[in-house]
Amino acid sequence: MTGWWHERGRRLVIAGLAVACLSACACRAGARGDAEAGPGAGDAACAPTSTDGACPAPGAGIAWSAPEQIYLGYLLHTRLRFRPDGTPVILAYDGPAWFGACSAGGAALDSRVYFVTPDGAGSWTSEELGERFHRSFVGDPWMALTIDPGSGAPCVAYLGNYPQIYDPLPTCGDHDLLVRCRDASGWGAPTIAAAGIDPADPCDPACAPAAVKGITPALELGPDGALVVAYRAQPDGWRGTAPGAGWLELASAPAADATWTSAAVAGTAGGGLDAALAFDPTGRAVVAHLDVDGSAHLSRQLGATWETRALPSPAARTLEMTVAPDGAIYVALGTSCPLRLVVLSSTDGGGSWTETVVDEDGATGLDPSMRLTADGRPVVAYKRCGSGGGCAASCYSLEDAVKIAWLAGDGWHVQTVGDGGDHHVFYPSLDLAPDGAIGVAYWVELPESYWLELAHGRFE
């Protein structure tokens, strides 16, 4: 998941990688890549276990084609998913525009959500989903995307329906959590999955803070086909970040336009940030999330009740979680002191954990995004923002890079996916296509130019 307090950026890159090496052959260790090594450095070599030709030759790297540039305006903060046919789709929002708010003459930031897809003719197109939402914290998308594995239909969740208020950040206006799905006829109307509470007078700068619902949502389709979204709720508007404030909630519905039910998860006071949602082999929900103090927690559905446990990890800035078909739970953490990528794994439903420091090369591990290969191995994309370690994110644009790590039979391997040259890179989003290709989406800050890129790669 992406963090909610980092910097902004302005270019999107998608890097496609094939991972037949992970699912069709056994890998032996290769050298680790780093930010200076460039794309393709540090790949693990492959030794085929069959003669079907699926495994690349030992020692091969990744062959990259020239990236396709896609100019669609000031789009950033992405969510990437593949459809069943391997087509990548992107959820993004545009940069803010200022608009007047109320008679007091105030202003607020206006952003809109876009769904970006290939047009089938060598170009890309974007659909504006139409709902305005307020970016009260610069750097957080607060939106989620899931794809129906059968039909390929997308559903999205995001914050919306906020009142125009005088305070440009706002501290007292609410948001609702909205969900929309698309079918062959187009996008359905947005449905309120969880409603915030409007302030009595949104134009009063001194208004009493109201509840906000839908912070850092995670949207997935449950085993029964129902839509399920996990998110943070705060009772004190955007001021509700004191210790113990806020909690984790889940909302669900059989379809986006059906009746939604929502409930708080007991025992999660202070938590719910950066929610990551998955389902165990029995179909029960599992949610990893952060407290405002950076402590990580795992909440598991146990029939009609929930169990929440603190994870044995250092404080984290961001996290991601997934559950393998065999029930193994993987939690990727971008720890805050020192800045590094840590992966926790459990094979007994969260009763005990194994901690692995996957990458501690400089200030790294920021904004992890994790998916599973076809054979249940975790793959993590994340940001490295400088060579300096320690507890401070002293990011240096010449040392920024997006990295990828994967678990092979002999342990974790690390490689650099790409960097921004002398510009910052931000917020990688990872997904795996049905044919084993990986997509890593991220954006790069460039002065006076904003575009998307699509870079294709395959193991040689």
C-alpha cells in the first residue's frame, strides 16, 4: 500500500517483467542489484527443472524494449491491475485545481479520479469517474482498485462527497467512502459504502470536526463474489490522529449498487491505516493495518468475531499483506527506524512469525506493494530514496530508485527496476498478469512535463 505522508511526483512508469523463473524453475542466487546498477541488474539465474523451455537460460537478464510514452495530463498516485487477458488498467487521480469554497472566500483542493486503459489501437485513454474528492494530505491516493477475475470488470473505491469548506485542508469536513463498478454499458453510479458525518456548517472555519470514513481503503472481491472494503474511520475529522483515535472498519455488499453494511472491528482503536485486505483458504477476511504510532497489527475474522494481534516488528511507515493459497501470511513493512524492507511470514494463521530483513541498502523499503506468483511466492516492489540509512528519510533524487524483491527457493532476491535519473520516483504499484508477467507502476517528478510510460520486459 502507499503511504499517506510522502512527497508528490508527476510521471507514471509501468515496468513489465516475466516471472516464469519463479513458477517454472528453481532459482539460484544472483548478485543483488542497487540503484546505481540500473534496470536488469542483480537478477537471479535460473536452472530448469523441466524441459518445457519455460525457464530462461542461466545467467540471463531482463531484456527491455523502449518505453511507450503515454501523455494523458497530470495523472499520479496510481493503482495497477491486470485483467484476465493480461491487459493492464490503471486507477489514478489528477493534480489538484483550486476552487472557491463558501461565501467566506476560502478555497480547497479539487482532484478527480481517472480510469486509464489501452484503447486497442496503440494508444491509451482515460475515463473521468466524475466524483470530486479532497486530497487533505498531499501524497496519498486514498483509492483502491480490484478486477473481477472472471469478467475482468473493474471496481474502485475512493473518498468523495465532501463539503466545500473554508479550510483548504479541511479539518472539519467529512468524506464518504464511495464504490463504483464498470460493466459493458459503462460505469455505474457511485454508491456510498460508508458514510461520514457532515459538519453542521461546512462554511464555518471554526466548525466542530465531523467523522470521516474511508481513509486508506483496500478493496477486494470475497470468495463468494461480494465486494469487501477495509478502511480507517476517524471520529474527529482530519484532526483525529491522536493516539487511540480512529479504528478499522469493514464494509461489504453483494454488488456495488446493492445495500452496503459496515461495522467496526473490535480491538483496533488507533489502527486501520494503510489497510491491506486478503482472504485465507477458508474464505475469512484477514487485514493488516497500522496504528497512528506506526505499530503494525493483524486482524483475522473468526466467524462472527475478530482477533487482532500486534505484529512483532519495528514501527513502520507503510505496509502490504497477502495470503498464499496454503494459508501462509506475508506482511511487507517499510520500517521507519531504520528505513528498510522487512517481510514477516506466518504459517500458523498469525500465531508465530518469522522476520526477514530483505533490503537494508540505504534508505529503502518505502511504500511496499506485494502480490503472489502462481505458485504462491511473494513479490514486493518498493522505493529506495537514498544511500543514507538510519531513521531519517533524507531522499536524494540522484539516488531514488524503484526496487523489486522476490522469494525464490533459496531465499530473497533483490533487483532495481528503474529510477528517475536525477528526479524523484514515487509510490510503486505492483501486479502480476495471468501469464506470469509483473507490472510495476510508479511516477517520477519531472519539471514542466507529465506523462505516463509503459516499459515492457522479459527474462532472456
